[in-house]
Amino acid sequence: MRFFCNEKLKKSLFKGTNRAIEKDLQKYYPCKQDTCSCVYHSLILFTRELICLTNQIKIKKRLASLGMGLLLVTSSNLSFATELPKIPFSLKGINPPETAQLNEFVNNKSAAIALGKAFFWELRMASDGQTACASCHFSAGTDNRIKNTLGPAHSVGGGFLSRKPNETITANDFPFTKFSDVTLNDKTEQPGRDNRDVVSSQGVFLENFVSNEPGENADETTVKADPNFNINGFNTNRVITRNTPTVINSGYLHRVALDGRVNNISNGVNGAGKRSGAQVYENINGQATPVSIALNDAPLLSQATGPLVSIFEMQSIGRTVPDMGHRILPLRMLAGQKVASDDSVLGVYASPNGDGLPYTYETAIRYIFKDKWWNANEKVTIGDNQYTQIEANFSLFFGVAIQLYQASLISDDSPFDRFLTVIAML
């Protein structure tokens, strides 16, 4: 985009007609090279145009004195602006919205962020004991695997259209929808190929939940024949039918998922928000009492509970989130996984030998969360089973911790952010 009404005006500003402006530019940007090896001077031409948008030098006043409006050209309209457009801004210092009711649940926010990171990387979280949230979000917050990463096209019968399970995708597979004549604008033309499969992430095998015991690394399960994800009758890892988004900068989202189905208001149990009658358990007069909560600005909390009950991602058929808590709570955090001593979040908590953290998940939850959410002695009946209050509220603890950790993943120190920071100082 050009920020000048015409080229003559631009030349008059920068080629000597207006010496005062040229002098200001030379003061801030003494290098006259249009091409330079350093990033700072390689952006000179772009910077000179951005300078015209700042209030720190006299260009805006000089343009105003000429009675000139800037012609702004966008993809949808043409209009004359009386005010100069704002320059892009850095994310540095711009915090994601935070749940207003957080203090009703959390004692220590920084420790909760550490718990969220441990949950995020914990391989034993899934039924198979070897699948974590990070299994699908380990590369720049998303998934770069290319083998067994296609979800079938449910809209056309549930089968695969492009490749079979466990195969490796290649560049030649794209685009999935391809017209035979890419220059033809006739929308009635039939595509040369139309594969509605989705590049996504592999999760667990299709299995039935049998039982688990506190402190075990995985659930006891039995194999269930998978009609889609199998090779010659042998099950392969399942792949969800939605692309895996990055978790970086996800804290700024209002709703989550392609269709926005994951609610901004969280009930602490699932992603349906106030539409669901789901409840958590609060200790009221010594009894674990079901209560409804509505945590605002909590879409990541709402989303975090989804993979826990997905038989494509982390769940075996029939296992509940309280069942997960029953097994996970006594486990030492990230045991068997290396934690670097200089890790920005977990380093201060790491075991001396680098093997996980020296605390159990139950110990961490009791320290981080208000005691009314976990200290009732009375058990809770859910379905045909009984659970402790801390087990029954495991989705709440998991979701709050995951939200706080993911909200801390902000890309606010890129070269572009640093450049804009310099501009803001002028």
C-alpha cells in the first residue's frame, strides 16, 4: 500500500523540495543505501513510509497544511481519510483476556502455569500412556508429522479418498481440490479431483476402557476393531478430522474450533458453556456439592477438556475424566521425561537429575487451587462409580492450568515486533 496521493507528492517530500522533512529523515535514518545487509537499514524504504504515519516528526502537520487527504486503497473500497491510518502494533505488552473469576479458584497463578505445562507435555495423560497434548502441538505449537496424518472425509461416507491409513503425504497430494483448468473462472466446472480428507494429527488406537489403578502409567484396555483406521485388519492410530491449529497466541481467541463451537464461557467440564448442564463439585459445609460455574474469557479451558474425552485423541471408549484423575493424580509429574534445568517455566521445579518434577499431580493441585474445590471427605457418585472430589473435578483443574499455560505462549519478540518497538520510540 502507498501512503501518498501521488508520486509527485512523494518525490517532493523525499527528493529535496521539502528540505526540513528530508533532514528529519536523515536524522533518524542516516543510511542512504536502498539495500543493506542489516535488517534495520534494509527496511529503510518501508520505514520512511511508516514515518509518515507517526506523530513524532512534522510530516503529518506538513501534509495537513497542504490540505491533502491520503488515498487509502483496500480490497473492498476506496475512500479519503482525514486521519492518518495507524501503523501495525506489536503484541509485546498486550496480555490476553484473563478470566475475571480466576481468584475464586487459583491460589498461585505462576505455579498453575507450571502445572499446565506439565499437563501439556505429560505422555501418560492418554489411555495408552504415551500420548500428550504436545504430541499434536510440539512444532511451533502445531504438528509437522507427515505419516498417518490424514483424517477421512466423513461427509462422503467416512472413507479415505486420497491415501490409506498410515501412509505418508507428499507435496503432490496438494491441493486436495484441484480444477482441471486453473485459469477458468466458471464456478460450475467440475474439479479434476476433490479429496475431502483433512491433514490433521494422529492420536490413540480405538480401544475399550476396562479399568485403571491410581499411579499406573496407562489404562487397562481391550482392542476394538476400527472400521477406518486399519491395515489388513490391524488397527492404526486414529486421526481426527480437523486440522491441528497452533497453540501460540491462542490466548487471544474468543471462541475455539473452525465452527466456533467451543464456548468462551466455560463450565469447567466440557466445551458447551452455559448450553450444558454440566457441573463441578464445591465443598459446602463438608459435602461435595454439585454447582454450576460460568468462567468468562475461558475458551482455552473449554477446549482443553475436549481431547480428554475424544476417542480420536486421548480417550478409550468408556473412560471418564474422573477415571483419568483417579489414575493420574498420584503420579510424579513428568516422571520418565527430561526437564531442562533452564526451562523457562519448569526449570525451577525440576528434579535435580532432570527426571520430571519431584511432586505428584495431586500435591500440585492441592497447593495451587482453593481447598473448597478438592478437600471434601465425602465421595461423589458419577454414573455407577464413586470418586473423590479432587478426582471428580479433574477436568476443572486440567482446564484452568492448560488455559493459563497456553495463554502465556505469545510470539511477541519476533524481528517484526522489535522493529515496531523501535518505531514506537521515535
